[in-house]
Amino acid sequence: MKIEKVGFITPGDMGQAVAMQIKARGFTVCTALDKRSERSKKLAREAGLTDVGSIERLVTECDIVLSVMNPGSAVDFARDAASALRSTGRKILIADCNAVSPDTVHEIAGIIEKAGGRFLDGGIIGSPPRGTTKTNLYVSGPGATDLEQLAGPQLKVHVVSERIADASALKMCYGAINKGMQALWLDIMIAAQRLGVDGLLEQQLRQGRSELYDWAHGQFPVLTPKAYRWVPEMIEISKTLGTSGVTPKVFQGAADIYAFVAATPLGKETPENRDKSRTGKDVVRMLAEARAAGK
């Protein structure tokens, strides 16, 4: 399969950066901004993406559509894409690249394939590929090697297997370690602040866990505007673990932590407008104050 025109839903923080990398490789990159937020429209304009308006037009004009969005919206988009496939008669490739469980991936695959489309499973691991940052796109499913055409210096494409959901299983396990650890550190740091032992805890941690302490506090300012998206991701991870036969409760708790953060003023910011001078300790202090205020 030769890819020339790539569709993107939606150009958020990660989607915009990935779309820009693909565009830099010479592909025409389109999006559909009908009913999208002003933020999404602004990010699309900044990336130089071509707005075709509706999902129907996106399906009509593109060879492939990549879904990169809040995981809580992934199934709804699949239904919209399936409707567009039926109405246009197109049988293009839809690749779900969201942080969803294997069970959810199979649900999405069924929706797309019943509408006559072709489906691939993807999982993005890494930070948005801006500057010198490199990001990994893992893909699985029949003919997953087709997506290797999209690879570039900062977007590495790795074919996992020809089994649908293997890429998402990897994403779930990696996200569980990465974002689960951030949730654990954040919750404990807030508790230590409220208990009045944060200074003593830092002293103790710096004796043997200084690198982890610095890592966690370096993540806190970045995670707060993303917390609302991490809530459904934690729920998807809990589903993944439950299906694999281990307890889902740890990540149900992580979802609660991120839901709390998302409801605070810090959680209402966006990655673009957050205060870049805010430190990890500032974040902990502000969230501890929000907890004390019952917010």
C-alpha cells in the first residue's frame, strides 16, 4: 500500500507534533475540524494541516486516518469513522493510536471492519516529537509494515506483530509503569505536604532515591494539564490488568488521583498556556492547598 495523503484526528499536543513530523516527510496531512475546539483549530493551523471540514471528507480524500486523541473518545470516533466509510463507500485504513486496552482495540477493530474499512492498532510511547525529541509509534495487525512509510528521524515506527492489540498491550504496560509511578509519587508528596513532613521526607529520599525524587518533581508541572486525558487512560489500564488476571484496583486509584488534578485550576490549563516557571514543589503545594480546601 502506498500512502500519499494522511488524515489526523485530532491535532492535540501529541497529534500536532506527530502530524508535523509526517508532514516534514513530504506527505499531505489533513484534518477535520468541524465541531472541534478552538484550541484544536489553532494547533492545526500552527502545524500547517489542511482542514477538510468533516470526517466524511477526511475519509474521502485520505489513504489513511490516524486517530490520536483522548482515549475516552476513541470508540466514539471509530463509530463516526465507520459511518463515514459506509456513506462514502471508501475502504481506507484507520489506525487507532490511542492509549486504550486490548479489549477496547478489538471493539474498535470490529466497528471499522464491519463498515468495510481496514484497521491497524498503534501505540505512541514518548513525548511529543518537537525539537530534538524522538517518539516511538508501535503498530500491530495484518500489513502493519505499511505504516513504516511514515517513519522519520524523530518518529520511529516499530512493527510489533500481525496480531491486533499487541501494540496497545505494550502501550498499556508502559503507561502503567510511567504514569502509574507519577500518580503514586504525586499522591504521596501531597500527603507529606499536608502532614507537615515533606521536608523530612525529601531529606530521607535524597539519601538513596534522589534521582527518582528529581524525576518525579520534573514530571509534575507537565502532567497537570494532561491529567484529564490520563483519567480514561488509567481506566483502560485497569481494564487491561483485570483481563490479564491481576488486580485492576491500583489503576482505578490512579484514575482518582488524576481526576482530582484535572478538577483543579492547574488541571484546567493547557500544555501551551501553563506557567513554565512553575516547579514540581509548586505543583505539590498548590494541589495540597486544593485538597485542604476540598477542591
